[in-house]
Amino acid sequence: MSERIKTPRGTFDVLGEAALARAALEGTARGILERAGYERIETPTFEATALFARGVGESTDVVQKEMYTFDDGGGDSITLRPEGTAPVCRAYLEHGMHKLPQPVKLWYLSSFFRAERPQHGRYRQFWQIGAEAIGSDDPAVDAETILLLAEILEAIGVQARLRLSSLGTPDTRAEYKTELQAYLRAHEHALSGDVRDRIDLNPLRAFDADHAGTRQVMEGAPRLLDRLTDEDREHFEIVKALLDGAGLTYEIDTALVRGLDYYTRTVFEFTSDALGSQSGVGGGGRYDGLIEQIGGPHTPGMGWAAGVERMLLASPRQPVAPPPVDLYVAYAKPEYREEAFRLAADARRAGHATRLELGGRSLKGQLKQADRAGARYVAILGDEGTSLKDMESGEQKTVEPGTVMHHIRGTL
Ligand code: AMP
């Protein structure tokens, strides 16, 4: 026998109860998002590499180390999407969505790809539920999107902490970056090599470091939140007031730096202690400069993405019951197969969840299968005609052929 092929590192199959749990999560998220006016969007699994290089940012870990990038065979560089915001913004531009009433509110459930070191809660292909509201810089958009993710997490029983901050506008950030770079250089000796190497490129990431010396230095570092312009501060104050009004608790985290470059003003993250080291359940923020970076006019936007696997890991929900089976069609002899096949097809067409014996089992085996599937009714086709068994009451009666549906209708 030749060697068995397994799933690639960092990937997994979804089946059985896990598939049911995902479907339930999707249903919950869809209900909450669509009731808030979000419409579903699907974008391609791969995009032009430039979309992520420009949109997510050349200096980010995602772009520098984690993208699956390849030549499409015609000399163009394409990349398996590592995140969903840049593709949604690309679609907003491509379809002229600026002509629609703003903000345009879109949601997705898609898989994403990052060549990260796999561990519990961190995969190379993972799924995210995401929401984007594009075309308005109203702080109510920020508060509403955050609230929607909080609602989804609450609905699935995830206890998460909300951390909140504001990164201001690019100008403030640029000035602050210079100030932080000077501070980091003054403390260079105590920093990790990795952080030291990135003082020029991405000094903000120093806040993310695990290295003890770096962490100590960062405790005394100047904070961007203290450098915001009056306008940005006011925007942030309104976001906070709206969240307060909605009864959502959060903590201000002046060290909150998200891994993607495009964020401006509001940023936030939900974390759960149930997850161990990969504690981020979901997060996002405002990205008022992103659409310009990918070739569009200045267009504000705000959104988030939450990891499906992390939400399920952090959720204490009980296993989801499989969908019910209304009718199981069994037959005593092969000559009744055609009639059984027809009955099962008719029953399905009439909207009943119906199973038919497909494994060539004996009648006894078929009845066992019907029981295992939790079928409410079993129709048995045999020499004595058609009998119908109500599995709930145990009652069994002979019925006229062709009247099975008539008998079960109204009782399901
Ligand atoms: P990000 O797009 O990096 O802001 O991530 C948003 C959310 O997606 C995180 O909070 C995680 O829940 C999830 N996520 C990000 N990267 C991974 C990964 N490699 N594996 C599983 N989930 C991930």
C-alpha cells in the first residue's frame, strides 16, 4: 500500500458535531448581523498580492512572513487571502458601492490563510466571521460594530474581555512614531533583538513583545492615546459614551496594537481566558486610510473579524443535536426497492427529512438504522403491503400504498 496522505500542517477537517457547531454559530452570527442590516459578501479565495501588500502593510508580520504567495502561471503574483478587510474594500471600490447609501454594511464567513506556526487555536487555514461598515466616520458606526461582536459572543456564551483604544490619524501616529523611536533608541540595550531590528520599520509592535526586558521598557513608553488631536479624542469619547450607554464594559488599553497596519482611530479586541496563549477571539477597528491605499478616494471604514475556531473553543455550548429525521423508508425485499426509492423522493419533495436504506441491510438492520437516526416514522414496504410505525408511540399500522405521506402529515 502506498503512504497515506494527511491534511497539511495547520489545517483540519470539519465533520460530525464540529460541523453542526459551526453551522449553529453561523446561524447565530447571521441572525445578529442581518438584523442590524449587514448583507453577506463573498470574495475570491485569492487576490492580487499588491492588495495585501498595500492594504495590510508591507511591514506587518502577515505580509512579511505569513502569506501564501505564488505566481498564477501568467507572471502575476497572487496570494491566498490572509484577512478579509482589504478584499471587502476592494469589492466596495470595484462595484461602485460609494453610490449606495452610506455606510455600506457587509459581513462574511470565509476561510483565511496564514503560514503561522500551528498551535492550539492557531492554524494555517482558519475561518473568520467578519463585519465591515464602509463610508461613514460617525463614531456610532464604531460603537455599533463593537456591540454586534459583543452580542454574538454573548449569544454563544463566550466570556470575553473587551480592550479598547484609539490610534488617532496617520499624522498623529507619524509624529508619535518618531517620539517612540527616540524612546526605544534611548533604551535600546534592554530591548529584544527582534524589537531593536524593527525600531525603524514598526516601533509600535514593541508593545506586543513577550520579552521581559522589552516589556519593562514599554511600561514607561509614551502612549499614543495621550497624543491624540482634539478631533480624534472627541471621536473616541463619543465611541466610549455610546458603549457606556449600551452597558458594555471595556477597559482602555493604551498598549493595544493590532497586527495590521491599516487601523486609524478606534481599535479593539475581545480576549478570552478560556483560550490559553492564543487569547484573541476577535477584534478590529477603524481603517479610514485603507481604501485610499488600495487606489480609491478617501473613504472611512470600520470593521472586525472573529476567529470561528477560537469562538467555538471559548464557547461552553452543549453539543448541537443533529437535525431530526421525519421518515425512514425500509423495505423487506429487493423487489420493493423501486417503490421505496419513489416514496423517499416524494417525501423529501414534500419537505420531510427522509432517509432510505442505501447499504443493502436486512430489514432488521434497517430498523436498527432508523432507530439510530432517531426517525419519527418508519415505513416498511413488504409482502403484506406498507406498514407505518410511529417510533414515538410504538404504534404500527398497515396503510394503503401511496398514503404514507397523508398519514404523517400534520403530526410532524
Ligand atoms: P486578525 O485578522 O489577526 O485581527 O485576527 C482576528 C481573529 O481571527 C483573531 O482574534 C483570531 O480569533 C482569529 N485568527 C487570526 N489568526 C488566526 C489563526 N492563524 N488561526 C486561528 N484563528 C486566527
